[in-house]
Amino acid sequence: MAEFEQACKDNGLTLFVLPPRRPDLNGAVERAQSSWRYEFYACHDLPYRLDRLNERIDAFAHLYNYHRPHGALGGKTPSEYLNLTSQETHPSHMY
């Protein structure tokens, strides 16, 4: 952790450290992790080879961002919520 904190400082990045097990402070991340845990990892027999696993991860990320409605977004997909017109447009935090 000390090396990571120093690297952030060296690169002029402000590091916000949240206490563990506090989803109320980081709800969006906790919710996304829960979705991946229960809708992807727990439901699929995943391959051991990294190249094949990455293909599956990319496919689920596409499903999650472009086809799966999200209750917190009023039933829209993240791409609809952000009004993305092209699937080639990928904000870094969404893909």
C-alpha cells in the first residue's frame, strides 16, 4: 500500500482511501462488483486460459453496458444514459 500511495503522490494524484466494508461510501462500485460477482462469475463456467477469459469478460462488459437495463439509471443501459450513439465510443469508466 505504501508503494501505491507513493506512486500516486509522485504522479500528482489525489488518493481517496475509504474504509473497508462501507458500501454507503462507495455504493456505485460496490453495486457494480456485486453485479459482476452474481451475474458473471457465479453463473458461468469460466475458462482457465487468459485469452479466452478476456473474451468472455469483454462480452459481458458489452452486455452490461449496452443491453442490460439498470434500475439506478431509470431502466436505461449505461450507454443510453450517457446518450452514446456509437458502440465504438467507450468512456474509460464504462468499458
